[in-house]
Amino acid sequence: MPSYLQDYNVYSSSIFSNNMITKYLIENFVSYASLSSHFKKAILFIYAHHEPCSYEEASKHSCWNIAMQEEIAAFETNNTWVLTDLPSQCQSYQMQVDI
């Protein structure tokens, strides 16, 4: 990363394994102390929400299975896609996307 962009890194250095040092950690500047207890609970609920990073992880939870079924149903209803077999002359590849 160019040195002039170092101040814009908002992630905690503990996230990175390559000993990256963040000059201005966001947790040093953000405080929830002045929020009402109701709003604080809402913010913490949003923070605590975890989205799965893989199908294997998502498929273990009924809420994500329902969401996937609804998404596929919407694709089929809207004729957004057609499921087909892979042609015999083609080879499939697996790809992992790290977010």
C-alpha cells in the first residue's frame, strides 16, 4: 500500500498475520458511550450478526437454507437462469474466494 494511504486503514492490526501496524486504529476514535441503551443494543446486534463464508457453513443453519431456496426460486420465477449440465468437453474448476 502506498505510504500516503496508510492513514486510511481502519482495520485492527490484530487481524493481519504479517505484523502490519495500523497507525490510527478505528477503535481508538469510535465510542458507543453516548448512545442510548436501546440504540446501543441495536448496534451491537448488527455487529454480532455473522454471515457464513461458504455453502458448507450456511447449509448448517435453517435460516440460510430458506434464504438460498428463496433465491433459487426467484431466479427460476424470473427466468434469470437455466440449470444445465456441463458439456462433456469442458472441465469444472473449484474456486475459493476469501473475503
